[in-house]
Amino acid sequence: MPQEFAPLAERIVDALLESDPSVALYAGDHRFDDLLPDLSRDAVAADTAMLRDAADALAQIDDTGLDPQERVDHAVLSAWVDRRLFENTEIREHEWNPLEHNPGPLLYALIARPFAPVDQRLSSLAGRLAAVPDALATARAVLADCPRTHLETAVGQFAGVAALVRDEVPPMLAQAPQVGAAVRPAAEAAAAALDEFGGWLRERVSRAEDGDEGGRDERLGRRLFEARLWHTLDTDLSAAEVLRRAEKNLDRVTERIRAAAAELTGGPATDATVRAALDRLAAEHPDDDTIVDLARVTLDETTGFVRANDLVGLVDDPCVILEMPEFARGVAVAYCDPPGPMETVPVPTFYCISPTPADWSPERVASFYREYNSHMVRNLTVHEAMPGHFLQLAHARRFRGSTRVRQLGWSGPFVEGWAVYAEEMMADAGFGGLPVRLQQLKMQLRMSINAILDQLVHCEGMTEAEGMALMVERGFQEEGEAAGKWRRALLTSTQLSTYFVGYTEVAGIAAARPAGTAPRAWHDAMLAHGSPPPRHLRTLLGV
């Protein structure tokens, strides 16, 4: 007798949540809050076997008899399982990327987000802290041939995790001293193990610097990149077509930013005028002491603008703006950290933004704040918070289907695509005037270059000099921003393509708004189905 989809999907969702505490964390399921992921060879082999069983069971479902919502859930869950299988068996990143073993996010979630009383979170934290030494021993056992860029980034992140344990656990214990006997020894052992692992990482960085241990190339190569891109984007576009469209969009947006710069300055529509316009805007900027406060101000501004212009339905969920914790730095300048879709407590979303590191030179700090000037921070807040990630993910948490499939995870192209579309929507509606429009067009250039850089780095052997020239000359980026993005391109693969591909697909859905439907009603409809891949959203909306 054929299996029914919904019960099967629920069993697979439970298996996926149980197999990886990180998946459970981001979903908002607290049943595994005392655990860390097990990345030992035996555990990964067991996880792979579970995924193969799940893939076989899903393949036996005849989706033609399902209603549209469940048909989408079947496709989304099948793609999720297939991608996890591909990562386990082909990419195997836990065997060469030390960042995969960073326990920081799992510890920080228990420290920072008040989803339960302090003593309850500390009890779970004790379990995770007690697991840190064994988890890091596993990391040393399975890691080999690590790329130098990943090692260098990991050194800073793991030092940040040790500081997190030493600095943040004692204030929590002051609120619940009755659990100190269980937590304190685990915290001390975890901090010591993190220090030891940091030394292990630094030793490998030194070997790489001396030429004794080169490590594998950070670049995936075309075969693995194209396969991973297919899994990441969940679209019919080939890698070659993504590159062609990104290069075409780069040319299109270049003409638009030249015209906007000419309007601002009164000069000719040239690259020199663009640089003059951006120089003028860069003069208005925050600093390390004011950037977080500026982000808070801009959140109020963007929220008021969305409400006044009736662009999309608002929510009453809290959004808290924080300085990015040290363990998370080194990849992006800002991120949105929402509660998971399965979370039952009204805890806040965190919009985290990173000041400059303490060891940066004054020149590099100045370059950073030229890039992230006051107008760019306004655009950044649109992307990360309102009406970008924070608002979209808050809408997504309200979706409930016959299964928890769309509560398990989200489509990167949809989430990033909506955020970039939100930037354009706000600029088109007049938010921030011409200065923000210029920054938004600069971000459109960056989005296109991200996709180009992503592919040329991992498939064509693009050199750092070539990448820097592309970003600085074609993208008008500051040297510091371009250097950071070069590192990010090496640290990640395919994620930088989600912005461009997602934007084009989400903007296409927005443009398909039926006649007579108000923009807010259509935007709310786009956000009412969780965070599915854009191609499935088209199916659900009937466009």
C-alpha cells in the first residue's frame, strides 16, 4: 500500500531534527538543546544512511495526487534530503573546514535568546559545554588538509567562542546560582578545550606560512561547484546562464548608477561622476561607537516608511539590534538571526552588525566606514531587517501547513532574493531619496559581481588581483570591502550566487502581480507560504 505523504514527511522531519542539533536550533526545536553535532566518521555514516532511506521513501510517493501545498512540501523535502546527501558524500566539508566545528552559535543561542528561564537554559548549556572537549577532539581527528583561509578565520572565531564562555556564563550563573555546580566545571573545561584547539589551529597556520603544510585549495572546482550550485539554487538555470545573466545585469545597473550620480552631482554620466557622488555620500558616516545606534535609528525610519507607504503588512514581533559577537565575525558585516519557525515563545530577532576589529589600521577603519556610510547603513537595514529578512522571516513563521517541512528550513534564493527586492522596492518608493538610491544601485552592482566572483573563483581560477579589480573598478567598492568579499568568496561557495538569482526570480514574481491587486496585498501573498524556493512560490501563487 502506498505511503501517505504527511505522516512520512513528519517522520523524516523528526529524523532530520534529531540527527543535527544545528538544524533543530535554526528550526526553533528545543528538544536537543543539550547536544552538539556529532561529526565523527561513524555518526556521519549513520546520518548518510538515514538520508538515503528518506530519499528512497520520498521517491515512492506519487506527488500527482497531492494538493498543491503538499506537492510543494514533497519537492522541498526531497531537495533538502538530496542536498544533505550531496554535502555528506561529495563536499564533506566537515573533513577540511574547521569552521564547520564551531560550537559558538549553539552556545550563544542558549545564552542570548530568552526562550526559557535562565536555570533551564543553563542546564542545557551545561550539556553542550560538557560536549565541547569531545567535539573538538573529533574535529582534530577528522580534519585534514585545511585551506589556509579557513584556518585563519577559524583562529579568530574559536578565540571568540572561548571569550563568550568566559565572559557570558558567569553573569547567567549569578541569576541562577543553584545550577553553578553543574555548569561551572563544564564551562572551565570547555574554555580550556577551546584554547587548546585554538593553539592547534594556529600551529597549522604557522605551518602554512612556513610552506610546511599548504592545505587544499579553497576552490571547489567546476564539477563540485556546479553540482552544489544546482542544489543551492533549486532552479533550472545552468551555471553558465547564471554567469551570463549576472554579467548582463552588471552592464545594465552600471548605466543606471551613472545616471543617478549625474543627477546628484550635475556632472556627466561617467564612472568618474559615480566615484565623485559616492565620495560625497561617504563623508557622512558612523564610527565604531555609533554604528549600532545608527542601525537602531534606521530601523525606526524604515518601519515608519513601510507603514506610511503601505508597502507590506507589518508584524509586532521584536527586533533587537546587537553588536555582532566575536565568534561570528570574519565572513559578513551584518546578519539577521531570527527565532526558528518552530519556536513557541515570542523571543526577538537579532539584527547583528559588526564594528571594525580592534587590530585594524586607522586607514582600513576609514575605508570600512566610507563603504558603510550612513546612507549605506540605511540600505543595509532595509536588507537585514525592514522590510527585508526580519519582516519576511516573521511572516514565514506564521505559515502552517499539513507538515512541518517548510518550518525545517528556508530557501536561500528566496530569503536573499526578497531582501534585495525589498531594497529596490524601498528606493523606488523614495526611501532615503537619491543618496539611498545610489547606495542601492551600488548594492545591485555588488549583487551581480557576487555571482560572477562566486563562479570565476571556484571554476576559472580567478586571481585575487583580478577579483579585486572587478570589485573596485566595476563595483566602486572600497579596498577593505573588496578584500573582505574576496575572503568570503574563498570561505563559501554558491551562497554568493543566491542574491542575484533570488532577486531576479522574486522580482519576476512581484512583477506578475495580477491586475487590480494592490502592491501590499500581493507582497503579503508572496510572504504567506513560508520561505519556499521561488519556482514553488510561483506554483502556489498561480503565476
